[in-house]
Amino acid sequence: MSIDMASTRASRPDTARLRPLLLAGGALIAMALPGAAAAQVTSGPAPTPTEQGLQTDPASPASIADADAPQGPDAAGGLGEIVVTARRRVETAQDIPVSLTAITAEQIDARDITSLERIAAATPQLAIGRNATGSGAQLTLRGIGSNSLSIGTEQSIAVIVDSVYYGQGRTINEGFFDLAGVEILKGPQSLFYGKNATAGVISISTANPTDTWEGMARTSYEFNAGKLLGEGYVSGPLTDTLGFRLAVRASKDFDSLFDNRAGPITYNTRDTPTRATVAPNTPHIAGASPDNGPNEREILTRATLVWEPTDRLTATVKANYGWNETMPGTWNYSVFACGTGFSTTSPGVPCTRTFGARVNNLPADIAAQTRYARSDGRNFNEYESWGATGTLEYALDDITIVSVNNYNWNRNKWSNDLDYQSSPTVNIWGTELSKYHAYSSELRASSDFDFPVNFLVGGYYQNTRRDFSQLVLNNGSENSAAPAGYRYVTYAKESFTDGETLSAYGQLLWKIIPSIEVTGGVRYIHETKDSLFVQPYANPRFAGTNYAVNVPLTADQTFTNWSPEATVTWLVTDDITVYGAYKTAYKSGGFSNSSIQTPVTPTDFFTFEPESAAGFEGGVKALLFDRQLSLNIGLYSYEFDDLQVTYLDSALLAYNSVNAGSVTTRGVEADFEFQPRALPGFNLNGSVNYNRARYGDSIAPCYGGQRPSEGCFPNLLAPGTPGQNLDGVPTSDAPLWTASLGTRYEHDLDGDLVLGASVDSRYSASYLVSSFGSPLSRQDAYINLDASVRLRSEVSGLELALIGKNLTNQFIVTGVNDASGSGSGTGTVNGRIADQVGFLAMPRTVQLQLTWRM
């Protein structure tokens, strides 16, 4: 039986075992380990072994093409060529004209990359900000990304899991474990990855069954969060043609990483069953949340079957389930910067850069009568998902046909304190239930003729549905005559969007001469989105004045796009490649499901147009000194039009998604990897990146409290809405310089023991986190340091590791929002700048890990 559904970078016999490491996060090392520049990444169905023409280990997404250049501590040193399929055909990282970085299963395991956030924490130019509300996360690459305030905004970085597109920010909560590899492709990637890949792609491959029975069991304990984790897998052949793999992970926090510094407050409500009613205040005690964050619990499982009845036909089925809960949901929120140094709504409370939040529970008597809230009023975020993917591959003599079908579903539910400052006067809570499901089908054919011209053609279909329901409680609202679940609600929202996408793409490859290849391709996309928004309830004090009630807004949107791409590649020698490319990409327009409707809100307040990108990139890739050193240098220049951003419109008290105008990114990226033959087991790698991401002539929202003297003018964005021209302002999460440097070494001790150690660092210059240039949002320059030491027995299969993350305990802000109740007088001379609520990356963590491989 030969079940070899993925490729492997390492040639050592024990490399396969390292695959299970968790994380979709691996992508990140990819960036930190530039020399590992490319492993299998696919935009639709993943390229399969038959397509690759390789017999590979399913544990890892990349394959060593050069058997004379083994990898690993017991190898002879030197770098092997990494086989990649970023363009869905067999190439090497040295030859492929694509800017990408990758991480193999072995590297994922060594660095314990177990989440998208851990990818970003160690990857230059990649930032991920977790948000409990809105879309759930902001993903930014090279300074391009959409902020996370609206649930209707999809990300500019496409997340691909086993060849399936996951476009929601809440993908951050998915279970990325037992992986074969992760890759990051930088810049527009529409040809192979379709819509919503304007900034790049994170492609994640999960592990497949192995040819022989094997397994792994692991437990670890993280000392600061008190996180106890257990995971494992079993894998092998059920018959000569059928392989099976089952992987499970579960974890629970018994301590915390973030402190809750809130004290109890009194929330006064006034019963107003009619607008004319005047009732006395009723006090409710909102106690400080007993939960310090993240107080996380999760359960993840995945099962895989691979059936190979003939040498030509391979069928793969993957099914997964995940559940994740954190308390409070806003555990990583911190009001870290204020104009006066103190909170606007909690006078006397300093705004400091510390790992602490201020969270109050919803009063229990109110929570008991509020939809989606816990009966005890505790703040939480709960995410649940499941999905199934079926892949069929049929190989003819010169043409391979691949089909991938997927259904995925997720539900997110939360109840949270939304004023973030434990204010005695400004009290806001919200509860929410959102659901999303998608079905997709992709069919592709690629040729491998033995003459200069070859082709790739494909078609794609996707059907999606998003349902959204939210309640907001503030302003002392109470109505004893309200429907059940709404007594203390100020206003409620209900919304949905049905989406459908049809797409076709093709590419021609022409080797003009053996050393020069010219390729050209295009993707066509036709997309429709039908949406509805309604506010079914508002407290009588505000109904008809602040909020429209039972007045549905609908939008039927249609989008079409052609995204062409062309590349020229010159193989100067077997070890030097020069390339240049013109690329375009497209990100879907949409509907802001989580906005607010006043009696005068027009429908176009809720809609926004597509985002597009076009530009050039090129580079040189070289293997030097008898293939002991890889050196890659790339340059790029892209213009993004109609960048999608979301802001708080203080005049209408609503979140609004708009197209902010143009952005230009230009930069230079250089990376290296050194693995000397004279010192087996040693590896040194690093990168230096310059990126200048600046708005062009873009009329956009002001940051909260911005004054005319600071560039904010009344009615500039829209009648009644102040605006600013962002021309020359940096985009969010766009440091001018980033860099990485890492080293690892493994050494055989006496007997069967192997001792290994690694150190990985990441540098970032300072940057603005706000999408609108708020000077208070600036993140200072920092150096982030990870390290590990491990001891393993090759005979028993036992390994003990000590792994540290963010050992310098850097305070890193990856996303921001204006604090509720701050940012007054926007567009006037009396403006007061809004306090900044930061979404923080993880502080220092140190874990002890014990692994047994069978």
C-alpha cells in the first residue's frame, strides 16, 4: 500500500514522526525560517502525490529533491532542494517564481507552533489581532488587512485548510494541530486562490495516514496560564488500499495570563414600558469578572481516510470537530493609551501598557432575562465548528484531474463587557450569536506533457450563509413590557447574508528555451450576495429616534472580476533563479451585518465595494557554497484600490464599513539559511524586510476626537460625518523594518540520546495600529524571543522539552478600537482624542512538554 498524500522536506527516517505538531501556525515559521522558502501550498484542491510524481511521506508538505543533501542533526549538512507545489505542479523552492515561506512538520513540532497567533508572533510582516466582537480577527501582511469591527468584512489574507477556503476572521479559533505543514504566500494570489487573497495566503495542510502503524501521545503544562494539554494520534493502514488516521487534542487553563483589574460597579436601570413613563432607578450590582484571561478550554478532533484502489485513483475524506471557550471573551483587551494618561470614563484610572483588562460581569438578575447570556452573567466567548472534506484524484498518462468538495459550519456565541474600563458612568454589555456555513466544490485538470507548452484549468463553486443576532444593553434600559429576553435590552439586531460564487481559471506555461519559462493566467469570478438587516426591538425611550424598529433593509449585490497574472522565470544556472511577475487580486464587496440603523440610515450605509490589487514583484534565489547557503532577495510594488475599513460613526452611533481609497506597498525582502556540512545538526537562518505601506489620496473616517488642526473636517466623508485625507499616512500594522534571526542545533550524546536547542528572535520597528492614523495607537519597536531545549531517546521514543515564547515579555498590540464613551468632539476644535483599546498578543509563556512516539 502506498498512501503518500503529502510531501516531506526531511530525509531522516524519524522525520515523519514529527509531523503532528499542531498548528496552522506553522505558517509563521515559514517567514521566520526564510530558507525553508516553500512547501506544498494549494489554492484549491491541494496538489496530490500523483500530480507531483513523487513518493513522499505524508507527514510533511515539502519534499527533498536532492537525496545527496540530507537534513537534520544526524545528516551530513548542507541544504536540500525543497519540492513545492505553490503553482499546483512539481517545482523546487529554488526555481519557483513566487514569494513564499514555509514550515515543515518537523519545524512546527520543534517550535510548538499551535495557532495562527503563534505564527504571527514569530513572523516578520504578519500580524494577527484577536477581537471578541466583529469579524473576530484582523489578519495583516505587508501592512494590508481589514480591521475587525464588522462581521461582514472578510479578511484580505485567505486562510486555506486542506485546499479549502476559510474566509472568516473567526477561523482563528479553528483547531490547527497534527499538521503536515503551513505556508505563507505574500502579495496578491488570485489566480490559484480566488477571491479575498489580495494581501496573501496562509495555507495549512493536515497530516494524512502513514504506510505503517504509528502513534504519538503528548502532554504539556504551561506554567503561567496553568495550561494542561494532552494530544495524540494513531495512524496506519486498515487494508492494503485503505489508510486511517485519528488525532485528538484537549486543553484547559487553570491559571491566567491577563489580570482583571475591575472592581464592582452599580448599574442603574429605569423601567420605561412607554416613552412617557418615568420610573425610579433600580440598582444592579455588576461584580468584577472572577475570570482572568484567557481561561481557555478546547477539544479538537480530526479523522482521515485515504483509499487508493489503483495506482491512478486516490480518494481522501477528512472530518473535523472543534470546541473552544474563553472567559472573559475580551481577555486580551487593554485600554493602553489615553490622551491625558487616564481613562476618559473612569477618571483616576491610568492607561498603562500592562497585561490587564477591566471587565465587569453582566448583573446576574439581568443576565437571567437576556438572550445568549449565561445565567450567572459571566463574560465568555464560545466557538464550535465542524467540517468534512472529500478529495478525488485521477491520474491519466499526461493529465491529472482533482476534485475537492467541502462543507464547514461554525457557531460563535458571546456575552461581554463592552466599555472595557469598568466605568462608573458608561456601562455597555452585549450578547451575540452568529452562525456561518459554506459548501464549496472545485474541479481542476493539469497537464504534464513532454513538450514546451502545458496548461492548468479549473472551476470553483461556493455557497455561503451568515446569520447574525446581537443585543446591546446600556443607558439604563429596562422595559417590563418587552418580549422575553429583551427586558434590559436597549436595541437588538438581526441580519443575514446569502452568498454564491462561480469562478473559472486557467494558466498556460511555455518554456521558450529550457532555461526560460513564460506563464500567463487569469481567474474570472462572479459573485452574488443577498442580505437583510432589521432591528426587531428597541427600548421605548430610543425607538423611532435613535433606532429604527422593524424596518428591514435589504441589499442584492453582484460582483464580477477578471484577475490576470503573468510571470517570466530565468534559470540562470541550476542554483540561481531570476524572476519577475505581474499580479492582480480581488476581494469581495459585501454587507456590514453588524451596523446600526437609525430612522434616516440609507441602505448604502451598510454596503461596501470590492477591494483590488495590482502590481509587480521580482527576485533572485540562489544556492551558494556547495548548497550550504540559500540567499533570496525579492522586491515588490503593489497598489491596492478601495481598501475596506470599518469605523465608528459618532454622528449616527454606528459601525460603518467603507472603502478608504488607495494604498501603495513597496518593499525589499531578503532571507538566508545556512547549514554547513562541516557541522551536522546546525542551522542558522534569518531575514531582513523593508516595507513602506502608505495611503494614497484617500478620504476616510477620522480617528475618534481628531480636530480640524489635525486634519479632520466636518462633512468631508459624508453629510454630517467628518472625514480626513489619509494621503501619506501609514496603514495599520505596517512597521517600516522587520527582521528575524534563528539558530538550532542537535547533537548526539552517548547512547541513543539526542540533545537539541533553538533560539528564534523577531524584530519589529514601531508602527501605528489604528487604520485611521491615531497617534495614541503607536506600538513601540520590540524584539520578541523564543527558545527551547529538548532531550529525546531514539530507542524509547520519549522526548522531554522546555519551550519558552515571548521570553522578553513584550507588550505587543496587534489591533485597536476606540474605547466606548471616549473620542468626543470629532471634527471640532474641542475634540478629545479617543482612548485606545488594544488587542494584545500573548505575554511570556513557558511550558514543559513530554512526548512519546510509537
